Amino acid sequence: MARRSEHSQEEIKAMILSAAELIVAEQGGSALTVRKIAGQIGYTVGSIYMVFDNMADLVLHINARTLDHIATHLEQTRDCTGALGIEAFAKAYLSYARQHLNRWRLIFDYHLPEDTPIPLWYQAKIEAVFGLVEAQFAQLDRNCPEAGRKHAARTLWAGVHGVCVLSLNGTLGAVGVNDVEDSVVLLARHFIRGWMGSGPVQA
Amino acid sequence: MARRSEHSQEEIKAMILSAAELIVAEQGGSALTVRKIAGQIGYTVGSIYMVFDNMADLVLHINARTLDHIATHLEQTRDCTGALGIEAFAKAYLSYARQHLNRWRLIFDYHLPEDTPIPLWYQAKIEAVFGLVEAQFAQLDRNCPEAGRKHAARTLWAGVHGVCVLSLNGTLGAVGVNDVEDSVVLLARHFIRGWMGSGPVQA
DNA sequence: ACCTGAACACCGTTCAAGT
DNA sequence: ACCTGAACACCGTTCAAGT
């Protein structure tokens, strides 16, 4: 058997990614197995290893697509500027995480082995998302030195992410915070107010 | 075979938890298996199911101990009060996460099945940690209504947690943030400044 | 009552063998 | 060159059977 050549390697890669994303979306990251993917695309397990190094490599490619998806989602929040723009961004990030919970979770749930570094092409995807936030910060205070702005943008975004994480895994709910949207807005608003009021920015 | 009665159920439970914590600390959460635990304590796999419902139940008990551990670690930051006290808390949380990375991660990495709710005794452990942060907030502004303070404390803490998550999984590093301690302090400081300056607190 | 050990239904990954 | 299918070394969980 073998040598079917019904699909090119690129086509198979695309089929695997689509099938994998569907499984993740519908059943969560822990339900993602090579056997399930193989079954859905009509190939055997071995064929998946023709086009991906291993499961970690496959997940990384799924996550890269999700990061693109998130960036697109955030970009649609183009109407607002300044502090309100950042609040809108934060709300958009939360709404993405809610609507695509399992895909969003996979980005942070899957730890690649300690020794393997994050590939550069993947780092660029992360950078793209953070870059959007930073652009909003740039509109906020044009006098601020770039280094300080970058740091502030990344810090706030990590914070917004944290609120999303703890609310969507039930921790914040267990502790009496029911309206998460209020929380992300609260965090963004007060942080920005504090940041703007700090004059020449230090540490 | 069977009926050894060398150890009471409670003793076995304690042995399992100790062994499990060591495996997690040394090899990470993904290396935690019932077979490995059983081997280390000198019992067979089946015996673990005498004292724990399943893996999820066991992990929950490990995490409960970690939450206690975190609370103790935070409580040792008793010297500072006010805004500096909260910054010290944030630094202490980060330092705990760094020193006990694998144990800390397990709390958020292990998702219990969608339908099973968080047990009340476990919610209380989470509440205890958040409660410490809230107590620091109470010193900050005694006039603030309790609801607003609670919300602010939980929001900021989720934010601090987010900075820790993204830095310790390499995301922030990939994006140019090298001094995480600066980030947690920046988040806490600006958030508090913005919050204090907001007068009668609204959403 | 306590504990074993084998079984069951899964995993990811590899690779000789077929076309 | 492309793909299979069986094998290998693992998983969590269950449960009849032994003491």
C-alpha cells in the first residue's frame, strides 16, 4: 500500500490543521490526538509525521493561526482612540477569549519542552499582537520615550490577559467577581490614568 | 497478596501527596503519573484509587497545598503597608512563582472537566489568597466602599498573575520585557495611583 | 477490609515494508 | 517518494481475586 498522491504535502498540512482546529474548538485541547486527526482526514497516524515534526510542532502551528485570528479581531476595533481605544481593545480581547475559549486556551496551556526555544516565526506572531496594543499607547502620549511606552503596553496587556485567564478558568468567579468586562476595563482605565499622571516615566 | 495494613489510609494519602509534589517540582506537571507515584511509595496503582477519586481529585489536593504555601509566603511580607505593601505583595507572588515554578503552574494548567464544579473547600483556599491582597487594599483607603475595594483587589491581582504567567512561559521575554519585577511593580503602582485618584469609585 | 495485578481502552512516536 | 500498519513504550481507570 502507500503512494496515493491524492493530495500534496501542503494540502495534507492544511487538512490536518483544519481538522485539528475543529477538534480543539469542539472538544478542547486535551481531546486533540494524532489518531483522531488522522481518522478525520482519512489518512493514518504516520502520515501526520510526514508534515509535522511532532505534536508540539503541530500545536505551535495551530496557535500561530489563532494569534493571527486574534490580531484580526483586535484590528476590527478601529473606531476608538486614546484611553477608550485601549479599553475597547481589552474588551475585544476578552470577547475573543470567550467566543473561542478552547482555541485561545491552547496557546497558553501547551508548554513546549524546557529546552526547545520559541521559533522566531512564532515570536513574530506574538509580537504582532502586542504591537497593536503598543500602537494604541503611542496615540496616548506622543512625548513618552518609546522604551517606556513599550514596557507599559506589554505590562498592561499581560495584566488584561491575567484577568481573562482567571475569569475564564473560574477562579475569579469563585471569588465573587461576576462581571469580568468591568474588571478588564477597570484594570485598563486605572493603569492608564496612573501611567499618564506619572509624568516622565520611571521604572 | 493484599491486606498489608502497614499504613493507615491517612498515611497513604500523605505519602501520595508528598511523592506527587516531589515529582511535580522536579519534573513538571506533565510527568505526574499514577504509576510513578505508586512506584515511589511502594504500592500499586490501584491503591491510589482507594484514597483519591481520580487524577483530577489528587491534583486538586496538591494545588490546595500550594495555595496554602502561597498564602504563607505572602504573609511573610508583613513589613510594608499601603501602596508599597501591595507592591511588595506583587513581588512576593512573582518570587514564589519563580521559585516553585512547576507547583505554581499546576494550579492553572490542570483544568478539571467542564461539568465538575470547583469544590467549596478549594474555593476557600483561593479566597484566602485573594483575601490577603484585599486586606492590603483596606489599609489603602478606609473610606472606599467594600464592594469596590474587593473588586479592585481581585482585578489587580488577576493582572499581577497575568504578568507572571506571560513572563514565566516566555511570552513577555519574546517580546522584549526582560525585567519582570519592573512589570509587576509598574502594574501595581500605576493601577493603585489611578484607583486612588478616581475619587468615589465607579465601575 | 485492604491491596494486588492483570486487563481495558487509550496515548505519541517510529519504521520496515509495500506500491 | 509516499503512505501504511504494526509495533513499542507508555497512559488512567477498573475490578475480580487473594489474604
